[in-house]
Amino acid sequence: MAPIKVGDVIPDGTLAFLDEENKPQSVTIHSLSAGKKVIIFAVPGAFTPTCSLKHVPGFIERSEELKGKGVDEIICISVNDPFVLNSWAKTFPENKHVKFLADGSAKYTHALGLELDLSDKGLGIRSKRFALLVEDLKVKVANVEEGGEYTISGAEEIIKAL
């Protein structure tokens, strides 16, 4: 699968989360994105150092600014189960706007063409670190990192593009 790029329409896919009663629920990307300006960013894994200390906090800290620039949804995807993602989200009590969605089997990550094979490190198939700016399902910005880099997928780079 070729990686998603600027000009592409994002594929639809179903992701999981836990509701207020800690029951698994699902949501489609298109239901969250159609007719809206959204940021979809992904991390290789919950509770990992760069993801927990830089990538997610950047989007949480800048979420009001992003909303002020017309962003309707800020979505964080990780190839983890919804229970792990729910526990991880709770480590960011200041978060008001970032939705944490689980892609447990990496199906959506595969549909985007953005898998990262970390099997040699015992981590299996994960997601590349990336940030997409999507307007009405069409990719306007596609900042995809190589390997474990964190240089172009942060909130600052998306703000520059807005």
C-alpha cells in the first residue's frame, strides 16, 4: 500500500475507544472528519518516551490555538488496544480536545500505508509517527517521520501549515 499523501482522500476505518463506563466503543474516521478540518496524528505506541513526553503533549498544549485556527477535531491514533489508550489518556489530565483512538490490529494504519515494523525490537507492527491535516476528508498536509524521528509531525509544524 502506498503511503497517504497530500491530495488523497483518507480511507475510512473503524477505531476503538472506551466510553465513560469503560465499555469498548467504535467510531469511523469518516464520521469524525467529513465536512470538517481535522488533525490526525499517530504515535508508534502509548507510554513510549517521545510519544508521552513530546508528541502528545505538544498537541494538548497547542489544542486551543489549533481550535482557534479552525480545527474541529484532534485525533491521536496508536496501534494499541482501547484499554491501554484509555489508561494512557488519563496520564494527561489537562487534555480537553485530543481524542485517543485505538487501532489495535493496525488495520487503519495499514490502510494509510504508514506501518512501521518494529518486530526486531519485540514491538510488532506499529504506526509511523505522522501528522495529517485533513479538510473534508482530503489530505492538505502529510508530515510523516522516518523511523523513530520526531522532527516534522508535531503541533508546531501543523500550526505553520494553517
